[in-house]
Amino acid sequence: MLELSNVQTFYGNIKALGGVNIKISEGEIIALIGANGAGKTTTLMSISGIVPPRSGKIFFMGKPIHLLSPHEIVARGISQVPEGRRIFSQLTVKENLDMGAFLRKDKTGIKKDMEHVFSLFPVLHERRHQIGGTLSGGEQQMLAISRALMARPRLLLLDEPSLGLAPLIVKLIFQVIRKINQEDGATIFLVEQNANMALKVAHRGYVMDNGEITIQGTSEKLLHNEDVKKAYLGIVTAT
């Protein structure tokens, strides 16, 4: 479904990604883990066209998208939930969801999808007329995910969905991630510092360090990799 081929992305003269190669098949949950500043968010920004790669290619459904504008990429079927939520804080919950469906014209489908996200997060239905900026952090994260789902994406990009949230809310968010993958068939590319949680929900994973992929494999393999356990899972094996 998605392929990054030797992608290099820069901020000015600073190289953020140094030849990244990633493949995601339809129906997978793929986790990208790594330390702060490793290039994880830049990877998503490159896919979304917000920070286009300087070299290399990105293919979605077999067609190149690395030269497209962000709204064209959304129209192709890719939606991103940004780090820090970044909802429209002055708009109501329902207006935020309407913005997620901005490119769509199918009113019946939009109504059905709004009912679906309300079933995923019932609290949003209760607060549908509430201003987004007055929601709790967890509710704003639910709204950010729901807004992205309103575009009916084939590929959902999630950037640090657990950041700053209470453990119970994190558990709920990851339950929904698994549900929309298994029941709705959404393919998910998950960037997450909570490596343990991410790898437990994902099928496969990539480890990024200094803008490069250093380790890749099945989630089970990465959970048992000694380097991953020491660096990202907080597990040190006794010798």
C-alpha cells in the first residue's frame, strides 16, 4: 500500500531523514519507534507532503505521491493525526468532524461515518456542541483521531497518540486503534514513544535512529530484541 524508497528529507541544510526505506501492506498496523529527534514525525510529514522529501520516492497504491500537495494526498486516502492533537480549538466537536470530511461530497456517507466515530468515542457525542478547546486532553485526542477518520482514509497516520494522556485513556485509544484496523480494515502507521504498547498492537515495526532505519521485523521479534529491550522498553537482561 505504501512504500518509502530511499527518502531523504531536510530542514534547510539539516538532514532529518537519511535514505529511509519502509513498506506497509494493506491491513497492517506498522509501528515506528525511536528516541526524541530520531526523525519519526518527519517521516509522517514527508508522507503527508507537509515536509516533502528532497530526494527519494514515496508510493501509495503503486502511484508516486511525493510531488503532490498535502490536500491532494488526503484526497488519495491518507489522513494524519498530528502530534499534540492540533484540533480546531475554537470550533465545536461537530464542526471539527465536519472539517475532517471537508473534501467529501457524500452527505449520507458523512452522516454514517460521524455516527461511527461517535460509537467509537461516545463522549464526543455527548460533547458534540462543546467548543473543542474546552475538552480534556484525552477527549481532544479522541477528537483528533475521529476528525482524521471522517476523511475515510485507507491509510491512517498516527503521531504519538498516547502523549501526555492518563493510562486509562491510553488503553482506550489503543483499543480503538486495534478496532478500526480489525473491524474497519484501516491500515495504520503508528509513531509512538510508548514502544511496548505500540509493538503489542502492531504487526510489524521499524526502529529509527538519527533519521535512519536501524532495525525492522515482526513486533514479536522486536519485543525480544536485546537492543530494543534495552533502549526502548526499559528492560536490561541480567548477565
